[in-house]
Amino acid sequence: MCAGFAVQFDETPVPAGEPLIRYVHVQKAFGSKRIYEDLHFDVLSGETLTILGGSGQGKSVMIKILIGLLTADTGQILYRGVDLTHLSEFQLIEVRKRISMVFQLAALFDSLTVFENIAYPLREHLRLEETAIRERVEAQLDLINLPRSFAARYPSELSGGMRKLVGLARSIVMQPEVILYDEPTTGLDPESTVRVNKLIRTVQQERGVTAMVITHDMGGAFYFSDRIAFLSGRRIHRIGTVQEMRNAEDEILQNFLRGIPDEEE
Ligand SMILES: Nc1ncnc2c1ncn2[C@@H]1O[C@H](COP(=O)(O)OP(=O)(O)OP(=O)(O)O)[C@@H](O)[C@H]1O
Ligand SMILES: [Mg+2]
């Protein structure tokens, strides 16, 4: 594909349960360190797929190669049938509007109110009337269960958990088709963790988004996932529904779920 042309995606809705993203025989190494030998799996339209795996196994790299923050060595990553692995920075702008990553530290702008923080991507990317912006921001506040009166507050006036929720609201205000969450609850207190986990579920159910979640929080994973993919041995060791994974007769997986370290790692 020519680097100069904007990439066109088919806008037809992909029916729930059909592949939306396909990792096709992806390999990746950093120098002599091989991360994936053969990463091969699908993300289905409308599902929340959680990626589990030990530290340093390549969970974050998996979503970074999807949106072009890192490149795969071989293989393809198809989104709506388009291979994303050879796109230019210019073409990736369109991809990142549709596949939005929620960074672990969703830093808010301290000098802007909650309202302006959430409105920021709308003002950057769209030409909307002020009333339309207000509507979209208020819908986000409702989604994260934050009273509308908080819109006028500054980040410094919020708890860490609330800041995280506002960061999430800002990440999804553009209504992406896919949301990538990399450890969204790491460092949060238990109450905020529950709120974020509920939000992940709500966003999927109310907005029909497809999500990939990386987490070390098993309780969360079992709660909000439709399927779980377990990364081990430089590939997806096993993928299945929450029930299938919990019941699988698979020592490596069960040891991981029980928190027993893998001696080969
Ligand atoms: N840009 C990079 N350059 C070199 N090595 C990297 C780079 N990014 C990641 N790595 C290495 O690739 C491996 C996988 O990294 P990754 O961040 O995907 O792990 P992870 O599964 O997300 O781990 P954690 O649970 O600790 O976040 C690690 O060994 C890491 O050091
Ligand atoms: Mg990581």
C-alpha cells in the first residue's frame, strides 16, 4: 500500500462473533531475544478478550504492534481485512482513531477541567458545535458515574481512582471500534479497581465495542472477559471462554491461574 494514501476501511458492521482483528503467524524479536515464534489468533467483533501471561512475555508488545507503535518482524495483523503491519505513520493516524489505546498512566492535563480534558480529543479531531461537545462529554460523565458537577473540577481535586476514570472517558470519547486496555487497574485501590472493571464491561455492553485487555487482576478478568488468551512459550498457549479456561486440564495454564511460577520462564 502506498505510504501517501489514507487507508480506507470498510464501514460495514462486522457481525458479533466474526473475526475483527486477526494476528496471522506473527513473529517478533528484539535482537536475539525472541518474543513470539508464531502468534496466531483472532479477536472477535464485540468481545472483550483478555490477554494473560507472565511478566515480560510480550503482552504489551502484542497491542503495540497492532497500532504500529512497534513493528512485527514477519506475519500479518489484519483489521477489517487490511494488513496493518506495513502502514505509514500517516496511515496509522486513521487506525488509531478506530483502535484506541488506554495507556496505563492516562495523564490528564492539570491545567484543564475535567470537562475540557474529556472534550480535548473532540476538539482536536472533529468540528462539533459546542452543544454537541457538551452532550458527548456529559454522556461520558454518566458512563463513568461521575456527577456532572465534577465537570468543572481540576484533576488535582480528584482522587487517583477518579482521575483514572476521567482518563478512560477521554480515551473512549471518540467512540472507537476497538479499545485496548493495558493494565487499566494497576496501582488502583480496590474500590476504583471495581469501578474500572465495571466500566470495561459497561462500555462493551452499551457501546458494543471490541476490547483487548491486559491485566494481572484475575478477578477482573473472569468478570469482564468473554474469552481469555493465555500467552506462554512465545505463542498463544490456549484461548477460550472464561469457563473453558477455568476448566481446562492444562497444567501450565492452571499453575498460572493459581499464581504458581512457570519454571521454564
Ligand atoms: N522497545 C523495546 N525494545 C527492546 N525490548 C523490548 C521493547 N519493548 C519490550 N521489550 C522486551 O520484550 C519483552 C516483552 O515485553 P512486554 O512489555 O510486552 O511484556 P509484558 O508481557 O507486557 O510484561 P509486563 O506484565 O511486565 O507488563 C520484555 O522482555 C521486554 O523487555
Ligand atoms: Mg506490559
